[in-house]
Amino acid sequence: MTGEIQNTMSDEELVAWVLGVDRRIVVLGSMKKRPILKASDIAQETNRSTQNISRALKEFNEKGFITCLNPEKTTWKRYTITSTGKELLEKFDDMFFDPN
């Protein structure tokens, strides 16, 4: 599944989903840093396996937080953040990094 979908999770469920698996935290951090996401780049920067990061990217894609730019490919997929993904980043910034 690619593209944006309406996320029906509450903020608490969303936080629990992201924090429930550390690979999602790694990808969330990468979403903040770059417009194009590739599993191999994130894996190299974080000393994780490409498979581990690919799985997290697939999970974020299925939730509509990112979208695949080349879905026809079976490897070397590239992703970009969606407006729903930007909202997710804003929620995490507000919950965990807002100084107010």
C-alpha cells in the first residue's frame, strides 16, 4: 500500500506504536533530517541492518506517514514524507521537545 491514508489512531496510540519498536524511532529521526529516505542510507548511519530499516519504512508506508517514490522496484526503494508524516513529526516535537 502506498500513499496517504487517514490515520485513526489517537495521539497516545500513535506514540505507543512508534515507541513500541526501536527501529521506528530510528526512522522517525531520519524523517526529520532528510526529504528522501533510503533504507541503506539510514542503516549505514545508524549501524543497523538494511532489512531492519526496510521493515520500519514499510510500516511507516503502510500507515501513510511516508510514500514510496518507486514502488515498481523490489529493492533500493526511496520514500518521502507525506503531510500525515509531517503531522506525526509535529506531534512528537510538541510532546517531547517543546520547551513550553
